[in-house]
Amino acid sequence: MSELGKKVQLDWAKIGFKYHNTDYRFRAKWVNGEWDDGELIESSSITVSEGAPALHYAQQCFEGMKAQTAVDGRVLLFRPSLNAERMHRTAERLLMPPVSDSLFINAVEQAVRANYRWIPPFGSGASLYIRPMLIGVGENLGLRPAEEFEFRVFCSPVGPYYSEGGLGSISLAVSDYDRAAPQGTGSYKAGANYAAGLLATKDAVALGADEALYLDSRERRFIDEAGSANILVLMDNDKLVTPASSAILPSITRRSIMSLAEVDLNLRVEERAIDLREEFQNFAEMAACGTAAVLSPVKKVWFDGQWHPVGQSVKTPVMQTLYDKLVGIQSGILPDYSHWVHSVDL
Ligand code: PLP
Ligand code: COI
């Protein structure tokens, strides 16, 4: 590729988690009952009818992924087939035509390759965030699915999601609002879940927290997840526990970390309901994890009108080790025994 080597000049350490209008995006259209082959386009705008179901009834979903420059210059995706699978599942739940795994992966690869100059260099602490999205377009008024759809993949270079970044610790505030009902759409990556969470995030930030923490909506006892990440808890220094809940997003990062904890760190791993108030005193370490969040230790949690510090000390050695292993594999520093990374042909 002729553009190889030429990078945009950005202060990678300071870019934060913001939108940058990069050079190309991939777009495919579903018209007359099938997906076209799709193509790379330059315009970042989408023109849709005012009757588009994505605008009225939130018939839309999305994914979040990252491409990293490896130590040897390769460009690596992390477990992209799991994003393809999750978008397929969400599309079926929202009555949208699923994008095949091959169209999904091909679209992501094309978008990453075409925006090569925007991929942050190895060691910069930044990465190229990839946002696949599926929206119901066309004209409609009554509550029924769209007849036309657009699948789009755009990219934007990003730094750490939370202000402190890297392994800087964050604080979470238990929300007065519910994120998702047990049989609702919480386990799907539907934009509607996030619209409902905007006020909860605002309230959490007003309390000085980085993010809202949701409890289960049936009993308001058990930890569900944070607004943009799943939760991990180290208990008794030898057990990594993550909430079992039908209302949370099945995080790819969380699944990977649980596997690293079990296989590489010999920790006991459990997926079960975690009663926040009953068990909080047993939390040795706590973290939020996700594509944007990576693995961010939680230093304190707001609930019942006050802040509660996590654990005995501010150090989080187990979360640090898990972070190093995860990021090491994602950036090609550590061996990838489980075949999680996917190298994009340049
Ligand atoms: N939970 C929510 C609500 C999210 O938005 C995300 C981000 O994608 C996650 C969890 C983490 O999922 P993943 O690790 O697949 O990015
Ligand atoms: C991600 O981590 O990829 C997400 O989609 C979360 C989003 C709120 C930035």
C-alpha cells in the first residue's frame, strides 16, 4: 500500500476518546432482500428519510472493536469473529437482516486498511477504534421493521476511555435507574440501551464518578454492569468473580480476561450473582472491562448515599497482571496461544 509509513500527525498521548473524521468508511446496503457487496466511501454523512425506523424506534445496533499496531508493525484485531457473532445475535433480536461473518470481517479489514495513516503507532497508548453499525433506513411510520438497512464501519483513533487512562483507577456510582430488564435488550448491543443510560451517566458524573454502575432491575441487589463495561471482582485474593446476569452485554474483553485468570494465573473463576452490599467487604480488587475501558481498576463505589473504598489498599496487583497480559497479547508483545489476534493484511 502506497500510504504505508505515512501517518497523520496527532499527539497520540492526548487524543482522548473522541470522534475523528478519518479518510474512508465501509458501507453496504440491504435493498430488495439482500446485502450488496459494499464499498469504501469518503463521506462521513448518512442521508436517510425522516421516516427511517432507526430514528424513531431505535432500530439500530453497533459494535466496538480496536486495531492496534503490534511491536513488529503488524496491525492486529482482537477476536473479531466474536464481534461478528454478537452483531448477528443483536440484529436477529431487533428484526434486522444479519450481516454475514465474512461481510463483517471483510468490511472491518477494508476500513482499517484504508485508514492506515490513522492507526496509532506501537507504544503510543492509543489505538484505532472501529465502530461497525447497522441501521434501519427507508420510509416508515407505524411500529414495524424497516425494509431497507445500512451497514457501516467507520474508524477513529482513540486514547483511553476514562480520563485517567491506562491502568489509572476509576470510581463508579450505583445508579437510581435501571439499565435493562431481565428479559429485555441488555444483553444486546442496541443503541437504545445507551440512550436510556445517558441520564444515569450524567448523575454519576455529578457525584464525581467516572461512570454509572447498574444493579439488577428485579431486586436492585446484584451487580449488573457499568454503563460501558462489564465488572470483575477479585475476592479472597484467589478468586475472580464476574456477575451472571441475563441483562448485561456479554463482553469479549471479560471472557478473555476470565480465561487468562484461570489458565495463566491459576485463579478460581466464577460467573455468579454478586450481592453488592452483602459482599462488598470481601472485594480485594474490582475492575471495569471492555474494548474502550480495557481493564480499569475501580477504587471506590458510591451506594446508599456514600463512597465505599474497594479493598484494603490502593494497589491492584492482580488487575495489573491481567491488564499486562491482555494488552501484551493485543499488541503482539506476548505469545497468542489461544489465537485471539487477527492480523490485517496491509
Ligand atoms: N458492557 C457494555 C454496556 C458495553 O458497552 C461494552 C462495550 O462494548 C462492554 C460491556 C464490553 O464489551 P466488550 O468487551 O465486548 O467490548
Ligand atoms: C466499547 O467499549 O467498544 C463500547 O462500545 C462502549 C462505548 C460506550 C464506547
